[in-house]
Amino acid sequence: MTSPDATWSALVTVKTRGERLAGMLEQSLRPEAEREVPRTKAELRRSSLDSLELSISARDSGAMRAALNTYLGWVHLSVATVRSGSGSPAPADRPPEPTP
């Protein structure tokens, strides 16, 4: 990028295994995407029932790197939390497993 006013942009699509997980991710990321952050702007939208799109624009490469690292880290943490069993949505094709 040659212009000092140019912005960096990225579009990240997160495809989940179901509508419920996509909703949980959206719920956890929405407050962060709506916060004002210097040099960075993020927008979150549901692209389909099981997908989210995160659009990030930044004034410089350092801000873009920080934003991508942060958001991807939050996605990873959210999915890991669901997989750990706390609030884990059951697959649509079978009922939840009983707990001992």
C-alpha cells in the first residue's frame, strides 16, 4: 500500500457445524466487534445459518495484525469452550448423551 491514508482490510468467514454454534459465536463476538478500537474497525454479520463473517479494516499493518490475532484467538477460545462440554450443543442428528 502506497498511500498513507490507505486502509488494510480482511474478511474472515467462520463456518460452523450448526446454527446453534454459529449463534453462540456471534453472541460472544458481537460485543467486541461493536467496541471502538483505535486504528481498527470490525463488523460482524451472519452470512448463513451456520456461518459468520468478520470484516476488519485497519489503518496500518500492525493494527490489522493485532485485530486478526485477537479475533481469531476469541473464535478459538469460544469453540474450545463449547467442545469442552460446558454448553456443548448436541449434533442435530442425535439426542444429547446422558450424564452419569
